[in-house]
Amino acid sequence: MKPFSKINSIVTPFDKANVDTDQIIPKQFLKLITKSGFGKFLFYDWRFDNNGQPKNDFILNDPTYKDSKILITNENFGCGSSREHAVWALKDFGFNVIISPSFADIFYSNCFKNGVLPIILDMKNIKKLLEISDEVELDLNSQKIIFGDEFINFEIDSHRKIRLLEGLDDIDLTLKENERIENFEKISSIVTIFE
Amino acid sequence: MAQTLFEKIWNSHVVVEKENEPSLIYIDRHLVHEVTSPQAFDGLRVNHRKVRRPDLTIATIDHNVPTTDRSLPMVDETSSTQIKTLEQNCNDFGIKLFGINDPNQGIVHVIGPQLGITLPGGTIVCGDSHTSTQGAFGAFAFGIGTSEVEHTLATQTLWLEKPKTFEILATGKRKNPFAVTSKDIILSIIKKIGTDGGRGHVLEYRGDAISDLSMEQRMTICNMSIEAGSRAGLIAPDQKTFDYINNRKYTPKNYDDLVEDWKNNLMSDSNSKFDKSFTIDVEKIEPQVSWGTNPSMVSDVTEKIPTPEEFGQNNTIQIESAKKALEYMDLEPETLITEIPVDRVFIGSCTNARLEDLIDAATIVKGKVVNSNVSAMVVPGSQMVKHEAEKLGLDKIFKDANFEWRESGCSMCLGMNPDILKPGERCASTSNRNFEGRQGSGGQTHLVSPVMAAAAAIAGHFVDVREWS
């Protein structure tokens, strides 16, 4: 995974609560067997009309936000299905950071596995960010979102932060613990399926 | 120190624990299906990794499969490719696959328990959020993303932050246990605690009203834990649990010894503390019908659809959501639930397509005919359920009433196969999600129990099934 670096971008306001992963990537696009190419299907039913034409009133079709890497949304983002395709679609579309008052558990975890940073902020700070039309600088290392002379701090689990910053592979790290996994298997009475 | 059931399971599966960091947790069972696994197997190939424990892993094909005649070639090429990919992956990595023509094929959360693969006290994962179903057996069962599928295949472990615990205490006795089902209990719970009420927590359903339920009814409850925002929900095992798993195809040989151990250990200690608690009296629960686009938007069948303001109770986000939901659902506030007509009826899914669900629905349907404005189908949760139902003659009851009787799979719960709603079609569905477009772009889903769905199919609109039983 590529290390997560500083991001300079305008923010895309997407004021919806309880956005489920069925909306982020509808089921008809889950049949691909690769991780790439999902961006064009992001929010498909909201972005396109029945003839496949972009809906002008949908925020992600507004050219202002074409190069935005930061999505700001409302509570319980990513609820429902565990499909990681939702994160692949957001990332492929260009979003590296999602800011919300809260995230659904599985979606939140899926983000980190793909180099996408989910940031939890309170509504006061979210409202502040939504008023900014210029670019903001997002610095994971110092845990700051900087705009003009001001900044907002955000919290993140230090363990996850390091993994993002260094672009570490989870499986590589786990395999370093192989001895302990083997030991666990020896001392625990694991019941296998096939005897 | 007194521990909850979840804490006991967690503690017995910790491989690595460091302060203020996620723990490495051992996984006892990994269930794989065709939609969320291809990229995981690809990752293994690229990095020259093997599957660490094929003896703790099984796979099946459920999301994509057609529910029509399986001897015919598949029409959808991309579905066919995904299915062939899983067959190839299982072959390459030595994983037991219950394939499309296997008598044990079915929805992954239905076949796990039916085959005796799901066991109490264990950790169970699958790349599917409804893995929580299997918590009904007193296991820590939860859905994972594809990266975690790959991680589990390679290491048989996962890094997890320890969730908090949330007690859901269900007291009292249902007034009409045939018509007021476990689906109505869980929908009532979600209505109260909200779609994110359980976020960061593992739910433990407790109390006499839970003990009273059969295993299949308990699975319906645990299944929808994720709809309350919880990655997992569980129920302490009892004699019903042990009997359900006994004498299944893969029930362990030393089963009696295991049961003894489970009996002594798998319960929350009497003085254990939960981080949160919620109590519900099931005596007050009526049959539920969802009217909106998330599973907390439900009403009693005797009620009217609320106004957004009534639903939102001063919460502007909720009021806005309800407005949008009613617009999408093409419904007016203050409409009586029983006046809502339906075009389609779907009895199926990992929530409500086990044998008991079909028996109950058939009891309603027997001797009646589906309303001429309605098209209705039954999709058994597994080929085993289908076979058992046919032995009881349920297929004949449904077919005589003009229901379609299909092969097993996820089907119209999420519509990845040809079973979808057309735009504007309204469906009474026994599934778990009423999200926009879930059952087909523009389709309108109402979540109900199997008996409520069956009655709606006959009447052509929602009815209070208590009046039919």
C-alpha cells in the first residue's frame, strides 16, 4: 500500500445521514473480480438517471468538486453491507479522506485497509469545514486539518495512523507473529471442520 | 472477575495483546462466498501465500446464483465468471466448496448451522455483514471486508479492537407467538435503539423472551444485529442450541464432551457488567411493517405511517431522512399500514428462509390463492431447507396458491441475480434491508415477518396476521 501523504484539496459537502454501502456501490457492480474500476459506479443510482445520464443536481456531478479528495458527510456513514467495494469505489473516484460525525464499524475498518482515512469530527467542526471553499491541507502526521491561519485537530488510533503513514501491509505484520499463532494453535483445542 | 459471554469468547481467542492497540484474535471458522472473495484470493496469489487453515474454512455460492432451473446455462456472464472464479480458487487453495449443484448449497449463514459447522463459543467470520446470524449459537460471529477475508485466509487471525458489550433484555411473553415473531421483536428493537444504536458494541440478547425462542427464531434476531449497527449479536447457548447442532453432517465427534464444557462456561456471569443495556417487553409487540428506507423506520401493523416530524422527534437529520424516505417509497404520512397495497412478495433470505419460516408461511397460505395483483415467490435458504420443506409438502401448498417455488440463494434480498424489483414495484419482503434500490433500482421494500408476507400475498395489501390465526 502507498504511504499516506499530506493532502491539499477542497472539501466536497455531502449532507446525508445513514448512507449505506448499497448506495455507495449498488449490487449490480459487485460482480467484478478486481479491485479497480469501481469509481465510475460510485453512488450510481444517485449520480445517474434511468438513461445513464449524470443528474445535474447531484453534488458529485458538480465540476467544482471534480478534483476533491475529501468527502464530508453525515452520521453513520457506510452502514449496511460489509462490501469493501464501497471503499474501492470512493478511492477510485478520488476520495482519500472521508469526514463524518460517525461511521459504521465494518466500513470504518475497511477504509484503513485501503489507504483511505476516515476522520470522526463533531458537528461544530464539520460545519466550520463546510464554510471553507478554498483548499484545506490535511496532515495525518500532526493530525491537523489546516485552512488559512486556523486548524482543526482530529483523533486517530496511533496504531492505525502508523500503518497508514508507512503504508504497511497488515498480513506482513501479522506473519511476524507467526510463532505466537502457532503456539496458540498448539495450546488451544481447536475443533476442525473435517476430522 | 465476572465476565460477559462475549468477554469469555474474546479472552479465549486472544493471540497477541498489547496495551492500547488492537488485539490479534484467532478465528475458528471462516465461511467464504463468491462476491467478497475473488480479490482476496488474488492477493494471496500475488504474494505467494497459502491458506493457513483449509480445515477451518468452507465456501459456498449464494449471492449470484439463479433460483430458477439450475440445469440451464447461466444468462449473466459476469455472475458466471464470479462463480467460476470461486470454483477455481477453492480448487487451487484446497478449500471445501458447496457448489451450485451440491445438495448442501445455500445461503452461507443458513448452511453453517445446518451442517454443524457453526459451534458455540467460537469465532466465526465471513465476508458478509449478516454473519451475525450465527451468534444465535453463542459464537462471536461477525462480517468482514475483503481485506480481512484475505488476512484470515493467510493467517487465521484478525486484528480487532475489543468491542463494548450491550445487553438487550427481552422480557414478558408474546401474546400471539405465531403472529408476533422474532422478526417483529428485532424490528421493534431496531426501531427503539436506531440503526447505529449498537455501533462499537456486541449485543447479547437475554431474558425469558429470548430463551423461549427456537434456534431458527433466534437466528432471525441475531441476523439483524447489523441493522442496529452492531457487527455481532449473540445469545448464550442452551439445550435447544446443543440439540440443533447434534447429528449434523459436520458435528464434531467429541460433541458430548464439548457440550459439557459449553454448559459450564458459555454464559454471562450473574454479576457481570454490560457497557449498555436496553429492555423490551415483548408482550407489547405487534406485527411490524417497515415504511421507510432504513430498518428503524417501522410501525405496528395497526398504526398509520407517521409524519416525518412524529418520527424525527426534534432531530432534524431524522426528520429529513423520513421525508426523503417517504418520497422514495411514494407514501403519504397518516396512511394506514393495512391500506398499503403490494405488487410482489418475497419469502426468502438469511433472515427468514429456514424451515420454520416456511412452515409458518405455509400455514397462512394453505387453501388460499395469491391475490391477482400480486406476484409472490418463496426462495428457501438452502437446498437442504428446500428438500425438507418438500418432504412436508410445503412446495405443493405454495404452488397451489400460485407462489413460485425456487432453488435456494440470496435472491431478491439484494438482487444480484435476476430476481429483482422493477422501478416502482412495492414488495412485502422477509429480508433485512429496505435501503433505496436494495431489491432493484426504484423498488420499494417493506420488511415483514414470513406470516405477514404470506398474508399480504393473499390479501394484496398488508393485513394484521393476528386476525388470521
